[in-house]
Amino acid sequence: MLPDRRHGRHADRLHGRTVRIVRPRDSEALLDEDAFEREEFLPYWAQLWPSAVALAGAVWARAPREARTLELGCGLGLPSIAAAMAGGRVLATDWSADAVAFTAANAARNGVALSTAVCSWTEPGPFVDRAPWDLVLAADVLYEQRNVQPLLELLPRLVGGAGEVWVADPGRAAAAAFLAGASAVWEVRSAADALLPGGAVHRLRRRRPTASRQGPRPAASPR
């Protein structure tokens, strides 16, 4: 894999703090035919997507300090790096060992400390075992319909009552299905972003339990 050292629009998203991201020069060279045949894995992680830039900006501006933070599908690691810069204790995860290696290298390049793990949603032990998390991040992970149900089932296992999930999405069709399913469990607030003209950064927080219905009033005693 040949690194291509580029940094761009994401720099001004962090209030002047430049973040230099190294990525593979040729993502097609990363195609693994065996992995694709088994799981249809494609190296989406090798691109710096607008959703990652938008999510990193939101994290830098509004993430709670010292939050225990988990990123799902970290790719090149920009949101995780922003969270670490903001004071978070971060675990960046991806199914791809190459992605995790690039995230670790990019974190070191920018002088921030974070942890990494190779982990998939189908075998989520490494991050479920460390739950609950204060903040779970995901940038453009709903590019296929098959991602929707596993994510809906996983998130409640990761976040406690006060925690939040932030999902940045450019408006993919699968995101609509995810948000519809999530609304049963989560309060969803969506913030528009210029980088995501058809999408948003969605902030999910667990719905508060509704008060139980009161039983029938006791009969008034006779005077």
C-alpha cells in the first residue's frame, strides 16, 4: 500500500487545528477477492468521506470532554482523532486490519493517543465487553441495507442511559431505514451540514421511559 499524504477541508473544521491524514494511494489495490467472496467486504475505509469530515467537526465542537468514546468503522480515523484531541478516551474499531493500522498511524502522526481494535459488528465482543460507552461514533456506515439491522441491534448494547450515538450519513437509502427503526428506542436529533447536502449528523439518545399508567382512583369514602 502506497501512502498518499493529503489534508484538506477537515482542517478548518477543527477551528484551525490541521489534521494530516495518510491514506492508500490506490484503494482498488486493496481489494481482497477471498474476503469479497465470503463477506462482500470492499475497502470503503480507504477514502476520506465527507461524512467523516462532518462528524469530526461535530465531535471537536460538541463532544463531552473525557468521554469514553467508541468509533465503529473508523476507516482512516479522522473522527476518532478529533475525539482524542477533544480529550476523549477513544477506541477506534474497524473490520479491516489495514484500516485500523492507518488509524493508528494517523493518530501518531497528529500526536494524539487512542486505542484501536480489529472488530466486526457480527463479533462485537471487544467493544461490548467494555460498555457502556459515553459516546459512539459512526461515519457513513450505512452504505448497504444489510448494515441496518446489525447496527440497530448492536447500539443498545453499547450505550448506557446517559450516552449518545452520533451517526453522520450523506443521505443513503439505508440510513432512512435505520433512522425509522432507531426511533423506537432513541430520540433522534439531526443537524444539517454543508458537506452532507442530502444527509445530516444524527444524534441518538435513549428515550426516557414513560411513566407507568396510574391505576383507578380509589372510591371516595362516604361522608
